[in-house]
Amino acid sequence: MVIVRTSLKAIETELSPNKFIRIHKSYLIAISAITAVRKNCIFIKEMELPVGETFRNTIDRLTGKDL
């Protein structure tokens, strides 16, 4: 966990969209770290992260299928 005094939106604009993806209002992750995608969740190793409604289309495009 990292605590910063800036928004994820600001951080997201600084990162490569080919390497990082926003999956939830609280989560911005490295695409290369994804180990599994199931229903409304993304896994990084054993850590399960929710996919927010707003970001489902982005995940669908990444995986090429509907969640």
C-alpha cells in the first residue's frame, strides 16, 4: 500500500496506458501483474481486486471478452 497526496487520475495520466490499467476508483494496476480475470474481479497472485462498473469496458477490451 502506498499513501500519496494526489489523485489516482493524476497518477494515471503519468503512466503508460500500455502497462497500467484502472480497474476501480481505488485501484490502478500493472497489466503484467494480472494473474487471472474472473467475473468482476482481477487477481494479482492470490490478491483479489474488484473491478468497478465504470471500468468494466476497459477490462473487456483487455481480455477480449465480457466479464
